[in-house]
Amino acid sequence: KTLIVAAVMAASGVAFAASNVTLYGVLEEGVVVQKGKHFDTNVQLKSGFVAGNRWGIKGVEDLGNGYTVGFILEQGFDSDTGAEAESTQAFSRESILYVNGNYGSLAFGRTGGLAFAQSRAIRTGWVFGTSYGASSWNNYAWVAKRMNNVISYATPAFGGFSVHAMYSNSGTGNTSNDLDKWSKNGHYYGIGVKYQADAIKSSLIFEAAQNKNLPVTSNRNAKYGINYGLEWNLGAITPMFGYQYVWQDGGDKDHQFGLSAKAPVAGGTVKVGARYTFGKNDGATANEEDKHNAWLIGAAYEYPLSKRTVVKSYAGYADGGKAWKDKDTTAYNGYQVYLGLCHSF
């Protein structure tokens, strides 16, 4: 890895400490079979069903006295075609510069929200995380995914507890000018507490997003979310509990509960989970059903062929009710079966 990065940097005339820079990535490809209540069976070659395909460069420099400066540059891509995840962004997944020290960690750039993914996220409590197709925790509703113009701070851990805060100014959304009036911008605010000690991992997160950067035809009211998660490693099995509440005036107000677990079996890892979501749409018209619900069950098995190559399999089924009864996606009504190969470098 070091030699590859050294060659790239040397070719561009850039000097750096080779031992502190790493080139890394994930390639996953598989076949998914899915069938819904309202569409025929579909078979497709699927890129990044579990682990999103990516490549990246990360590095860190020791400044002494307990301080370090580091960066993460990460780009997503489609292994089916080689296409970039976002053609307008060189590093669509993450582009961040951070400083760690005795005071904690301060970071700037593009990254995911506290309850989503990437290096600054702290969400816990759901074995499938934000992957595995329809079993993704944020499949129905979320406050924020990946965002630009982020400032993130995390305190040092005290007795296993740490506090995490994040802010993003996403601009107007309609132009590329970030200098427009503050009141026209979209804003994200996140605050969370994480606990990690011995066998227990837990997190509580509150997020809010002002949606003034959305088109005027959209629901521009502020959106809020609460996520709580708990994981307890008992050795033979790690049970997990997750809860989410997302609400918006004139929009959906959803509760989500999830029970899941993982356990080592026959040299690999078994993952199972069940999730139930219910809520109400405040924006429904007088002749529309305003309540909705859905439940999902899923199971996966991951078997390592080596330290860097894993075979992954998954099967999941979802069923929706009331306003979601006729939703024509496998996240609400239908099943998915997947078999794939994931290689990390």
C-alpha cells in the first residue's frame, strides 16, 4: 500500500511521510434475487449490496505532545461499470481533515451524520447497520446522510462516555453559491453521547435539519430525529436493540424498533434481525390513508476466506400495512436473497 501511494505522490512531485499514508478500499460484487407483491421476480448483478464499493487515501502525522493531524479522502464507485458514485465529486463518501489531541477530536469537511455512517458516526444497536439492502436501518426515514461543510467535535472518553457534536451548512441547494443569506441555507445540527466500555456499546443521538435549501415545492419544515442503540457482547452472542423516532411537521412521524444479534458460527458470523416501523403522515390529503406500518425480518451469514476476502449471504422479507400496503419496493413488501464476495485492501 505504502509503495503504491509513494509512487503516486512522487510522480506528482509531492513530498510526504510514506509510513503515515495508506491506500485502502473495498470491492463487493454479488447476485441479488428479489420479488415484490406488485412486481415480478428480478435477478441482477449487484454492486456493493452490503459494503459500498470504495477506494480511499488516509494519513496521519504526529505533531508531538499528544497531538496528531490526519485526513480521509474516500470515493465510492460502481464495480459493475466502474462509474463514480457522484460524477461531480472526487471524494463523494468522505473528504475530511481532523486534529486529535488531549482536548478531543475536531474535524472539517464532508462526512456522514452522527446517526448514518463514515468516520464521525456513532449510531449503534442494529446488526445490519446502513447496509444489507432493505434491512438498512435508515431505509424508511433519516435526518441526514452525507453532508458538505461539516464541523464535527468529539470529546475525550471519560469513564467510557464521550460527547459528539456536528454542524453542517449545506448551502441553498439551488445554486453553487454558499454565500447566500443564512436564512436560505440548509442546516444540520447533531448532538450525541456514546458509551463504550468492556462488553457494552451504546449511543443516544439527537439530530435536526432545517430544509430551507429544498425547492419550494418540497416540505421545507425542520426535520428531527432521535436514535438510541445498545449492544452487549456476551461472547457467544451479541444482542442488540435499536430505536428511532423521526418527525416533521406536515410530513411523516415514524417510530422504529429493532431487535438483532450476531454470533460466531462454523468459522463465520451469523446475523439476524427483526424490525417494526409505524407512523402517521401529517401531509396526507383528506381522502388518503395517513397511517402506515411495516415489519421486516432478515438473516445473513458471512464467512471469511482470508483476512481480506469474505463470502456474504443474506435473505430478508418485509410486509407493509395501511398506506404502505401497496408500496412496490422490497423495503416494504417483498423479499431479497443475496450471495456475494467482498474483498478489502
